[in-house]
Amino acid sequence: MTALWTAEAVVAATGGETAGGWVASGVSIDTRTIAPGDLFVALIGPNRDAHDFVATALDKGAAAALVSRVPEGADPARLVLVPDTQIALEGLGRAGRARSAARIAGVTGSVGKTGTKEALRHVLSRQAPTHASAASHNNHWGVPLSLARLPERASYGVLELGMNHPGELRALTRMVRPHVAIITTVAPAHLAFFPSVEAIADAKSEILEGLEPGGVAVLNRDSEHYPRMRRHAERSPAGRIVTFGQHEAADWRLENVELGPGHSEVTVSIRKQHRLAYRLGPPGRHWVLNSLGVLAVVEALGADVARAARALADLRPPAGRGERQQVRLPGGGEVLLLDESYNANPASMRAAIELLGQMPGRRIAALGDMLELGEHSAALHAALAEPILAAGIDLVLTCGPQMAHLHAALPAERRGAHESDSTSLAAAVKEALRPGDTLLVKGSLGSRMARIIDALQAEEKPTVSRAAL
């Protein structure tokens, strides 16, 4: 077992007390995924108190548990007692960051931050030991957890930072202290909590405040909010600003792209001095533009750009964010499934619709509500009719009260079923599918569009197979 934390180091980081001399090989906040040797952090959330699961964690082999009260029957030698477990986790994260010599990249944006983080994990790990945030661990507990898991010998760290309120990124980035920070894009997401998209740009730009002195700010030159983000960057500790996009002035400029249903061929101009051509595994223009940002971050971290570009050829989208599968139909034949069920906002929805338009066969979309759009929600949902028609989507099935506005805006020949929720829509989707179709499933996480994916997979005999790419 490789030691990540000793009892003494945890006490020093958290100010806690322990009677044990244990060693932990990992850090966990969830008994469902805890591994033997982990330090279990008993967080207290709005719906449950993880102190109720300390006994389960220890029974599953946890080295110790970080607690703010002693659970009944727990071995004191395997406890670290602190006043507040959230504050202790943050202390553990700061200590993990402080002891690390890794070059750190911070990733945020309204769209594409998890895909960009995973792409950086993919290309950097081919070159040196790399640690990255698990899943979408990008909030007030996910970021310190990711830092607490940072191995001392890692050469690179990639941390995803998310927010839905002003000020959240400011606290997170000062914990991460990235050497490089990228803002993938700014789009109308979480508008229920912001007065304008400009306010979202300001909030995303908070990531730049935590840059290490002389660090690099990587910005999307195509964004209409670029001047605003640049002003934030100029006031930040950044020593350099690097841009990417299609804009003529971008440092990493998309010069040419051949979009295909299975991959993209990309040529980029680097500061008008060099050209780099590479194949990108995930299809779609949004992936192409994010790949430019990925390579700009790789260069800023001091890694090998040419090696990173070659590694992009076998990159695959994360689950629920463009993952492709061939799904067998009960009556025979298959459909190509584009699983975008993890999340959605107007920008990511338009990108997914554009990608669907490049796919073979009848193109069908099953769409659920985009959440947290506030007073703009009805108009933003109805406005999706335009990209749907432009992409030549054949049939659109919808669910949820907000997607009813899109359903009403579509012409009759494109309008499929509309249901109150994803569970009800699943039967209509299965009924609509024919062999050779391509199906996009997308919606905000709270729309639970993954239920449609599960329903389709449940029909299969024997299992889902990944599409040939």
C-alpha cells in the first residue's frame, strides 16, 4: 500500500486529534465507493450526516475516519476528531497542494470543463504521473477532496472548478493555486442565480485570481465576453495571457477542420509561426475548439505539445457527455446512441444538436429540461428549434415543463411525443426508434435523462457494445 497520508500529517493539516498511528492510502467521502486503506471524511450535508456511516466505512477497511463527534462504538484509535469536518477537509486539501511539486492546471467554463479536464488527464498521463479530479468533483467538497488525493510524486495535476453563484470560484481557486487556468467558454447557464451572462463571465474569471504569480491565463478568443475576461486576467497574478479559437488574433487558431461522424482532422496555427495537424477522437466542432485550449494548457504547463496532439486521436468522451454506443433494438437491428444525459445548457445543447446533424440515418433527439435558466428559460428552450431545423434533425421528443416550449415551437413534421418526465418519455423513444437511426439523449442532470439510456440498455441481449470509432 502506498502511503498518501500518515496520521501525523492528517493531524498537522486539520488540527485534529487521534490516538492511532495508522497510514491512509486514499481519501473518501462516500462509503459506496470507499476502498480499503482510505481515510473516510464524515461530512455533514443538507440531507444526511455521514457520521451515521462511519461504522460502515471502518468495516469496509477504512484506515481511519475524520469526524466532528465520536460515533457510538467506533475505535478511538481509528478516528481523527476535529471541530468541523468540512473545514478539516479543506485543510487537508491545502496541505496536499502545499506539499506537491506538480504543475497544476485549473479548468472552468460554462460548457466543456469536464471534457477538457478529462482530455488533459488523457494527454498528460501519457507523459508523466498525472492526477485529475474524479468525475465532476468541482465544488466546495470536490475540490479539496481532489487536492487531498493529490499524490506527492505527481508531475501534473488537473483540477476542475465549478460554480453556480458569485464568489464560489474565488474560494476554490485560492485553494488550488493553479499555474495555468483555462476558461473554456461563457454561456447562459445558471441564469437563475445571475442577472446577466456578463455576470457569469465575471464569476468564471474568478479562477484567474488564484493563479500562482506569473501563471498563465488561457482564454477563449471567440467568446463575445473575451474583452471582459481579458481585463480580469490583466488584473490577476497572470504573467501571460494565451488565447485559442477561430478568431484571427487567437494564439492557437483553428486553421482547418474536417468534421466526420467518427473523428475530426484538425490543423491549428500556433502564433502564426507553426502549424500542427492532428486527429481528434471525439467528433463535433465543440470538441475541436476545446482541443485547442487543451494544447494551449499543455504548452503552458511545459509538457510536450506534439505528444499531446498525437494522444488526442484515441481520446473518448466521458460517460454522459457524448459517449457513443451501439444499442440493439428488441425487434432486431441497432441504433447509434449519443449519450449526453449528464447535463445541458443552451450552448451545450446547440453543440450536441449540431453533432447529431452530422450523424448517419434518421436523426432523433430526446431532450429534457435545461435547468437554472430563470426568467429566460421559456425563450431559451423555444430557441432550440432554430438549430434543430438547421441541422436537419428528423424527429424531436421532449419531456419536462420547459421543453414544452420547444415542443410548441417545432413544425408538426419534426414534433414527436412530449411527456411530463423522462420515465414517461422512455416508452415513446423506444417506440419511435428504427434500425439505423441515431439518437441523441440530452438534458440537465435534474431532468434524469439517463433513465432513457437505462431503458434502452435494459432491452439489450446481452449488453451494450461501444461503437466502432
